[in-house]
Amino acid sequence: MSELVYPPVITAAKTMFRLLDLRLDVSGSDHVPHTGGAVLASNHVSYLDFIFCGYGAHPAKRLVRFMAKDSVFRHRVSGPLMRGMKHIPVNRSAGAGSYAAAVSALRGGEVVGVFPEATISRSFTVKDLKNGAARMSQEAGVPLLPVALWGTQRLWTKGRPRTLTRRHTPITIIVGDPMDPSAYPDATAMTADLRTRLSALVDRAQREYPDKPSGPDDTWWQPAHLGGSAPTPEEAVELDRSERRTRSAS
């Protein structure tokens, strides 16, 4: 199928990277298969994660079809772009259709991107994972690759102002070893291993990250267990619950 929208979007993203002089460190991209279906399962710390997760597959010349909430597809600006890039809308009240579309894409040889935490992690640690990524991998018979992102939260994350003009920010992208779906008895076991692997990759990205907070007011992007002022995982759970209650009441 022709790709009229995705390549120009990638070019625009690369231009943005150059203008901002982002310090991109990509490792493990050789794990992304050059042909055939695969699931990329990434941690989620920023509204921009789909851009950088997709960038991790670019050396293999693969275009990643991301699963994203359907409201993004209804937006007058983002909607045409999302549809043009053949991303997959997720309607949480009718998730079976989205799941079926993703499995069909995988069987058709596409790479599908998933954020199994479902929402951005306020604590910048790996939350409990939904098992959809593992289920899709097993049903389609394709590998599942964990992807760790770090530094993206400094550009735009939940509860913080956007800093899209921030220059020289290091961004870490690590693609982990492929997980063979046939090696697991069920999606629950595969999801548990995915969380273990993803957490280890995020820990590595944090340890090797070249920047440190510049002062007491700059510790917000560091997780609490590393001395940062981000919410603890327990505090983040309560913040998410409060947000859901507020949305339900409105």
C-alpha cells in the first residue's frame, strides 16, 4: 500500500530533532525485524512517546502502526494524520474491534506499537501492564519487543507544561530482545515477563542517562527512588484515581 502521509511526518520529526539538537541515543534497533509482523511494547512517560518509539524502528525501515485512543482520530488536525499513517483507533467501550484490527495488521506483516501501561506513568516507573500486547503477539504468532524510553518526559508529560522548544535534551531509546510468544503458556505469564524486562530496560536507561537535575527545581523528571520529586508509584495511583473520578463527575 502507498504511504503518502507517514514519510513526510517522519521527515518533519527528524527536522524537529535537528532544530532542537536532541541528543538521541538509540540501541537495540537491530532487534526490529526487517520483514513480518511484530509488536513493540513501550513504557509511557510522555505525550510524545509514539514519535520516539517509532524512531527506534526506523533503522529497520519499518513504519509502526500505533494503537491510540479514538478521540485523537476525531480531532480535526490529528485525525487526518493518524488515519493517513494507518494507526489503529482504540475505542475503550468497544475494544474488541480495535484488538481485531491490530491482530489483522500483525498477520499482514505490520509492526504495531502498544503502550501496555495504557496511560502515562506519573511516577516514571513501569506501572502494571495490560495483557493486550501479549495476547496480540500470541494470537498473531509474532515477536513482542520491549522498548524503553527515557528523557521524553522532559519535553511534555502529564501535569507539566510543554517544553517543546527545549534544546539539547538527551533522549534514550532501547529496544530489547524479542520475546517468542510460543515460549509462554498464556498471556498472563508473557505480560509478567514483559514487565520484568521493560523495568530492567528503563532502569538501564535511567542509570546511563547523561543528564542530572540542574538544581532543586529540576528534580521533577526523576523518579522518587532516584531522589527525584516525581510522585511515588503509590502516590501516582492515587492521582490517577482522582483524575478518573473528576472525569466521571464532569
